[in-house]
Amino acid sequence: MGAATAGAASLRLLLDEMLDRAIGNQLRKRGHDVESIQGEHAWLQGRDDSIVLEEAAKMQRTLVTDNVKHFVPLHHVFQPEQRQHAGLLLADTRSYPRSKRTMGAWIRGLEQVLNKYASSETPNLVEWLP
């Protein structure tokens, strides 16, 4: 097991369906606990965003997405209802466009956040990728 996954509280990610599963593959090779909807959780493709966020919470995985206009409002719905999620990592599409050519930027940005929260609890975290 890699150093990044050795701690019990290490950040575990779920890549939203629009993100290439190759990003997760590369991060796993670097010792991080990352799964994707395109890969391991294909049954979540096309599902309502609230279900995706709830399922990510059940898996104790922080959801990585650039679908800000849907997931930020869901975060604000969850809070007054005392519902927790496992966190949201948000990406600006200008800084993180979806393309094979930008996969390196995604990996670097996600690895930076994974290292930052390597030993932290992150319930209801909402953070932008650097």
C-alpha cells in the first residue's frame, strides 16, 4: 500500500462521470485511493446528481466534478437537512478542461489536494482544485 493510503483517514476520491477514468488509474499508480464512475461505478452514469452525491457519501468518497452548477446547490440543500456528504472537489472548466491533453493538470491538481488532506476528515468539504 502506498504512503498516501496508509492512514485510516486518507482522502478517498470518486471521479464524476465526465472525468476520464485514466485520471484515476494514474493516481492509483501513485498510491492514492481513487475510483471513477466511468470505471468502477458505471451504474451511476446518467443518475440524478443527488443520488451520485449520496452514493459517494455511502462509499465515503469525496466527489470530484466540474459540474458546479448542480453540485454546489445540492451541498446547500444537504446542510439545513443535516445530511452529510463526503466532500466535493470542484474544478473550474477554464483551468481544468476535459481533454486527454489536460490529464496531467488534473492529476497534479488532485494529487495536491490528496496530499493536503492525507490525514484529515472531510465531511461536507467543498473545495476548488488549485
